[in-house]
Amino acid sequence: MSNKIFSGIRPSGKLHLGNYLGAIKNWIALQNDPQTEQAIYAVVDYHGITTPFDPKTYSKQVMDVILDYLAAGIDPEKSPLIRQSHVPEHTELAWIFNTITPVSWLERLPTYKEKIEETQGKYTHMGILDYPVLMAADILVYKSNLVPVGDDQKAHIDLTNEIGKKFNHMFGETFPAVKTIKAEGARIKSLQSPTKKMSKSGDEGIALTDDPDTIREKIKKAVTDSGKEITFDPENKPALSNLLTIYHLLSEKEIKTIEKDYAGKSYSDFKADLAEVVVNFLKPFQDKHRELSNNLDQVEAILKKSEEKARNLAAQTLQEVRKNIGVN
């Protein structure tokens, strides 16, 4: 069976190296895979408004992520690139799914509980509880059967399958089962706290648009582990193993080769070279990003063409769904 793929990222800040290695690099490989029949990639801007945001700058945040996608190598001719809010079928299908999704299914999700605890109960609005239903609609409105995600999203894909299965049982076979695929870089960690995922703030992560001096300074300040040997040991040397993984994924050198190259050398030698690997890797991306930033009319034309393709696909699904539930 050929693959139909959907994935998206919230526009909640500048994309970083963890986003690229954990998601976008995989998206590019999947769009070029002969087994891929359809791939749609999104900026999920309606998900982004479930947490605090500034309406005055939000559209720029969304566009910044679009520019990152294009500069990284997403080809909109192969993979329509969309803003979730510009394809209203996402929210229409989410409403229909809401009518068959028990509240208890949503309350049990670990991410909902974590968000309530994290905000000390400040964000208890319906969007926090319900956004996994919109996520299910994002995926199933295109009849996607493969979703590249990290471990933290597995519970949401399980919920997507439960919703799709329940709809099929109630109204007839409509939606496929969804499988996940995980990238090798899905576990890239913070430069300061190697037990946490890389984030978009401070020295925790490297933004794709960081200038060379900023990159060098962040890697210089990155925490390391005790001892002197440069070896890959996630259990005993999580910080160094994280840096080795970044080096490996960007240089395409095997980790054992990197370990051999730095035998007897210091952490500072390794980090100085890693910084140059990152700087050199990001240069073509940053050049392309600047070029796109100076041609926003062209980018808007790309989006409109992509979103028209996506709406046509989504409308076919909604037509079938409405017929199956008797509101056509």
C-alpha cells in the first residue's frame, strides 16, 4: 500500500535544529520516497492559538515557519505546504469528530494533564482539552495513513486511530488506520539540559536562522559530562552523546568514526569543530531563507496553490463524511 503522509509544526517560535533533524529532514526524505503517494505538510496555526500568542505578530510567526520549510527543502510541487487555518475542512471534520469522541478519552491523555500541571490550572479552556481531536482531523481529512512524529505524540496518534475506528464502525468504512514513523533525529536534546527535548528559547537550542557567532557561542556553552573521553554513551554521557548525534546527523559521519577522530582530543576541540559543522550545514539554508524573505509575493503564490490542492483533497473526504452521517 502506498503512503499518504501528513505532518505539521506549531508556529510558536523559530524552528531549531531539533525540529529539522527530528521532523523536517524526515519530511524531505518521505516526499522523495517512491512509496509516497501523497505528502502534505502544514503550519498548524489553529493549534498555536491554544497557548498565549500575540495577534500583532502571529501572522509573521506563521510565515517564518513557512520560509523555514521552503528553505530546508520542502518541495511544494511534490508536497503541498499549507496553513491549517486556510483549509476550513480541518475544523469542520474536527467538529464532526467531537460528536463521537468521549470526553474521558481526552482527559486521560498525558499531554492534557501535563499542560494543566505546567500552567498551574491557568489554561483549562476547551482548546487545550480538545486539540487532539483537531489533530485527528488534520490527519484524517486527507486520509493519511503515515505520520512522522516523536514519542511525545504517540498517544495522540493512538487517539486518532480510536476516533477513525469508531467513525468507521458507526457510519461505514471511511478512514484508514494510521501508523507512525520516527526519525533518527527525533531525540535531539537541549544543549543545557540533555534530559529534555531541544527547545526554542535561550541557549537551549540552535535556531535554524542563528548567525555563525551565535551558533559557536551556544555550542561552546553547551553542557558536557564528567570525564575526558569523547564516546557515545547515552546513559552515562547524555550531554556528549547528544552533541555526537548532532555531529553525526549533520556530517553524515558514523558515530564510531567521529569517536576515533577525537580519540585523545579535548571536549573543547570537539565542540569547536562541531560548531563549524553546524555553521557550514546551515549556510545554504540561511542563504535560501534570505532569498525567500525578499520574495514574499512568490511565497504567498506557492501557499495559495498548495492550499487549493489541499482543499480539493479535503473536500472529497468531507463530501464522503457528510453523506455517511446523513447531512449531504
